[in-house]
Amino acid sequence: MRVPQILIIVLWLAALCACKKCVRKEKLDEEATRTMARRGIGWHSISTPSSNTTGCPVDLYQNWVSTDDGKRSISPWKYREVTKEGFFPSTYMEAECLCTGCILVKGNTVKESMDYNSKHLVVSRLFLKRVLCKNKRNGTAEMYKLEIAQVDVAVGCFCARPNNKK
């Protein structure tokens, strides 16, 4: 084996072992914070839920000026808080489309058009997942390890032509 191949194998094994360390549950938050910083897994940027708006806000588009992308879009959305137990971070914000169709403005007429569909814009984000270690007990305390998990998260909504497949 050549030196670059050996180096790649060593780095791969180190990465594989980095998340396999078993720790007690009370040390898990500390280990998750350290692992997230080391792996570049961040606390996701959207930190607060949007207003309690429900339904497609067509009436607000008549004379509404806003700097919030989610409210200016022809496929508006709001953010809701999602909690996943056993994941780090355990809470994050996810977009929820407010309209089934898309808001169209023609002259002074504003309407929700069902000729188009509001769809989620989904991004895959990295999280850490708590996994129980098999046959690893520290006295009576259960031991856990952290594994990297990909989670699809809706970050906004967009307008698309309907899928005409039948």
C-alpha cells in the first residue's frame, strides 16, 4: 500500500470511531456539543416560529409590503417548531406552506390559483442521533453513542406547475 492509501484508511477509521464512543446519558449533551462542533453540524439558523397565520393569506397581498421572503412569495410559508427526541439538536424550525395553489396578482385582482401548486423546498441537514450501545453498561447506567443522521427539512415553499401524471 502507498502512503496516501494508508492515510485515507486511517482517516476513515478515525471518522468511523469518532461517533461510536459510548457515554452515560448525563454526559450525552456535552458529547453532542463537542461532536457537533468537531463535525461542523450546526444549530440551524431559524430560531423562532412565525406568526399563527393559517390558510392562504390572499387578502393580505392587495396592499402588503414586507421584507420577509416567506410573506412576499407567491407560495408563502410560515415556520413551525419540530421536536425530535434523541436527536441533537432536538428542536428545529421547518417551513409549512400556507397555500395549496399559488397567489397570482393580475392588475387589482389577487387570487389563489390552483393552476399551480405550492411545494416544499427541502434541504438535507445533518443531526446527531442518540443510539443505545449494546452490552455496554456502566454499573446500572445505560450507555449511548452518537451517530450522524441526515434529516430532510423543509426550509421554504415554491410555486410549481402541477404534475399531470395520472
